[in-house]
Amino acid sequence: MRARDVRELLADAFRMPDDVNPPGERYESNSPSPEGSPALDETSLKADTTRAASPTDPHPPTGTHPSPPPAEDSTHPGTTPVTPPGGAAPRHPRSMAAPNRDSDLRRTFPAFPPHASDGARFAATWWGNAWVTALEEGALDAKRLARGRGYAEQGHVDAITVTPGLVLAYVRGSRPRPYRVQVRLRTLGDADWDRFLDLAADRTGHIAALLDREMPQSLAECGVPLLPGPGDLEPQCSCPDRGHPCKHAAALCYQTARLLDADPFVLLLLRGRGERDLLDALSRLSAARAARAAQEKEPAPLPGVRASEALASRRLPPLPAPLPVPAHPEQPPAYPASPGGPDPFALDQLATDAAARAHALLGTGRDPVGELTLWQDAVRLAAARPGSGLTAGTRAFYASLAAATDRTPADLARAVAAWRQGGLEGLAVLEEPWDPPAGRFDRARPLLLAADLPAFRPWRNHLTHPRGHVQLRLGRDGLWYAYESEPGHDDWWPRGTPDLDPVGALTGLGTPSDP
């Protein structure tokens, strides 16, 4: 008895391996040792006890204490739980699970924290509740089930290890040393697994549900006994209780229902197949069925017409005659003025210009305006605006065009005068000095002298009056363009109409001869 008390006092100083029955506890007649777990003989237990603390040693090893008076366990008559001195709660041993040994056919789940259900159903899913139903309908004592449910809610179940056909865990009871509990479930044979895989691969929704950690009810009720029925669960516990099940096994079964809630692959592992192996088999089966269906499917007829029909000679009807070109572009619709809106007059001008360009393109096939630069097109638009720039609307229009081309309104007004004088060529004469060849330019000065005009000073394609108020410029088109400026200022503005005769280009400009 003293040796037993010492073993119980030192129980939480040792960690029990997963596959060996805890020292000092034997499997009862209804709890055989698991395969590969040799039971400790009485001699080794006595030897360990003697080394730990001898009953006759007046100086026991450090850390040992005399056995306190035993207290009777109301649940198991004849058993005596150990209470440390001072009435403190007994210390619980560390987890005995070994998750580092996990594989596809062995999974270890950490212990659930204490959870109060307040009388609600322990499982949340239909398959988890089916597991609980199988437990409760196969139980022989409702009181043990209630105690086991309380153990599960209070977190007495340690980490749970699941292997094919077996659920294993240590459960703390009324003694400091936890009990080794296992629940066995028959694994499925090859024929059942073949039927399950066929039914799961028939519908892609089944595979998608499993990947989402859900168990389709139609898949679980396909004729393969996935979920246990009453009497299918075989609990075994190292405690002396001979109930079916004892409260420790009931606690493990309740916690297993929570595992099934979170992951139905735990149920499939219990029935004999790991998650990776199962998904690989489903993938192979689905691929094989898809390939077989593709081979058996007849090729769809190709769209189109036969080559003989496409190449057969036939007469095509003539194209319809094009519509006649309108005599003139139509007037665009009026745009009402609104505060903060665009200028209706400017919009009317742009619409009228677009209609004129479209009419020219439709009749001639060319759009010369499309070849203009941004600056040239802005000058063209401003030149088409009636008025001389004195009105407020015209000034605003000039200012917007000048800002869009990074020029000043004065530059735009001068360019508009050149455009009105000679179009695109007149604008080039204003902005692009050039060196004319000998001949026409050289004959202009004698012609001016013959008309009683003074000798004009030449510079490139320019001939300037000696007083600096009249100037002639020769364009590349061979025409002379007249310009005027205030005397003494280099501020030349196009004037008059271009002419082939330099004297004719000066007509009306007022060019008195020198005295």
C-alpha cells in the first residue's frame, strides 16, 4: 500500500509514452492492452518504487512526501484520490500526445478548452450529432454519459490521436494520474471504399463539399456505413469502472464529435483512409472518368460551309450606286446658352466647320484640313470667325485658341491677318523667311524704281522701304505679299492682296516716293 501511495504521489513527475500503458495501472478484463504495448510486470514496478522511496528509509529522497490520509472516491468504491498537503488542487501532468509522429494515417489534435454547452446539443453538424446519437443509444447508463459530458465540457480530455479504427486520448478523472482511453470503430473494406469513391466522383459537388470540410448527407447515406450506429463504438479505458461506456470513454466520444464537426475527414480516417490518399484517389478517378467521357463523345460538327459550295462559281449582284453628294452642308442645330457652359457661338462655328470638312471629304475624297498642325488649324478656325476681334466674344475665342497653342492673342491676330491674306501660303510667308533663287526677286527692284519708288532694301525674301513702313515679301507660290508697320518699328502686319507684280501688291498702301 505504501508503495502504491508513493507511485501516485510521484505520478506527475513522469511522462507516459503514447503507446505504453501508464505504470501502476493494468488493463481491466474489458480493456485489453493495445497491440505493441507491453504491460509492465509487477517486479519492475516494485523495483522502481524501491528506488523512488523505500518505506524503511528514514531519509527519503528529496521531493517525496508522506502519503496523506486517503479520501474515499464516491464514484469508485475502494479507490483513493490523492490530495496534496494544504488542500491545493492536484497538479495535472503535461500532455502525453506526440504530434511529431503524425502522418496521413495518424493525426493528433490538441485538447479542447473548457466549454459550457448550457444544455444545448454537444455537436453542431448533422454528422457530429449522428456520432453523439450512436454513443447515447448504445450506452447502458445515462448517469455515466452525463458525467462524461461534464468531463468533456470541463476540458478533462487531453490531446486526441486518431488512427484507422481507433481514437486514443488520456482523460483526467478523480485521480491525479489520467486514464488511457480508446474507442474502436470497424474500418471499411475495399469494396465499401470503391463504392464510396464511385459515388463521390459522380458529383463534383461532393468533392467540393469535402474540401470545404462538410459531409454531404446524400454521400453519407449512399449505402456505405460511414457513420456509426448504436453498438458500433467499442470503448476501452484503463479505469476500474466496468460501465459501457465509462465516464472517461464517454468524455472522449463527446470530444470526438467536436472533431468531426470541424473536419469530416476525421471520420474517414477512422474508417481507414487518410485525407491525402482519399483526395488522390478521387482525383485519379475523376480524371479517368473525364478522359473516358471525352473519348466516347462524338466530335461536334465543324461550323461553316463546305469548300465546294464556297468555291462554286456564282454571280454576285452589283453594288448599289452611292448616294449623291449634297449640294451644301446643312446648318447645325442651335445650342442654348447656359451659365458656366460652353459658348454657343463657338460650338456653332465648330459644328459648321466639321460639316464643311465632311462635305468636302465626301465629294473629293480629301480632307486638306486634316494635314494641318495644331497652330495652323487654330489660325484657320480663328480666321473663319467673322469680325475683326473687337467684340468680347471674339476676344474670348482668340484667347482660348491662343492658350491651347501656347501663343499670345496678338500672335494669333497677326496670323489670322496673314491667313485671310493668302491662306496657308500667306501664313508661311509671315512665319518662314527663305532665300529665293535669282531671277524673279532680282527683277523686282528695277520694276519698283521704274514706278518712281525708292530703292527697297533686300533681305532674304523681303524688300523693305527705306523709311521702314512698307515691305514686300515673296512667297514660294511666286506672289508678292505686302506688309505695313509703324515707321521705326519692326511690327509688320499683312495688308492688301497678293499679286504677281510687286508694284501691284503695293497698290492702295500709300507709298510716296522720296523727294
